[in-house]
Amino acid sequence: MLCPICNGLEQLSVQCPSCAMQTDDLGRAVDFTAPYAPYQPDDDEATMTISGAELAAITCNHVVYCRLCQAVFEASVQKWP
């Protein structure tokens, strides 16, 4: 599973829920709370067996920032198989 945003395959396009302006991607939410290890696979994904129904629920959470109203929140991005 890979995140298209983290891997530079797509741009994150999220509008701020407060003011509807375009936001800036600050990176993965886990990078703000866990030790930095960019080339390590996600521990929970390394040994998972995933069914088709569960596949659609696997996401990568990104922290986004609105320059206009200074809101900070998370946006979920669906990972690719």
C-alpha cells in the first residue's frame, strides 16, 4: 500500500472547512508524533492480509494548514494497493 501524496504521484487538494480556501499539506500526521523513519514500512501494513472490503478503508492521514484563517486539521488520503 502506498500513499499517492507521500510518493509525489498526486497533489493534495483540500479546502479549509472554516473559510473554503485551499490548504497546504504539512506531511503525514504520524511524522508529527512518531520517530522519523522515511524508508521504513508501516508496521501495521507489513504483516497484514487485506480483504477487498478492508482495502478501501486504508488511509494515510496528512496534516493540512490554511494560511488565511490559520486552521490546522487532518485530511485522510486513500492508499493505493
